[in-house]
Amino acid sequence: MDISAVSRTVPAAGIAEPAPVDKGAERRDVVQAVKAVNATEMFGLENELRFQVDPHSQRIVVRVVNKKTHEEVSQVPAEYVLNLAADLPISKTGR
């Protein structure tokens, strides 16, 4: 009985290119999700969820904010984590 080697390579025609990301549609989806979460009053009657981009790190920050006073109740990642990340000697590519 003759057993030949099995090729582990995938033909180029079988590989699909990833579809380009529509940033506008992605942003609308996030806005709709945040509105839906806030409508459930999951964080209480006085609080709401907010997504923002940190101006220094350019990372997405999730905050729970009091609707009346605009005081921050909590934040993920915490401010000290953003500060630690800013001090790390990592290139912009993350390598």
C-alpha cells in the first residue's frame, strides 16, 4: 500500500480576502448598542453608559456617568491603567 504525503497548503483561490470594515456602520452599531443599554437603566435611573476615545492614548474608554451632575461614577480601563500604558515603551503598532 502506497501512502503519499498530504499537502498542508491551501490553494490561493480558496482564501477569501477580509471585507473592508465600514467604520461609519461600526460606529452607528456602537451608538445604537449604548442607547439600548441606557434605555434599560441597567446602571440606575441617574446614570448612563458612555463610550469615548481617550485623547492621549487613542483607546476606547467606557464610563458610567451621572446624568445630572456629569460626574464619573466608574471607568474602564481605569485612569491609572491608561497612564501606565502611556508610559510603556511600546511602539504605535503594539509590538
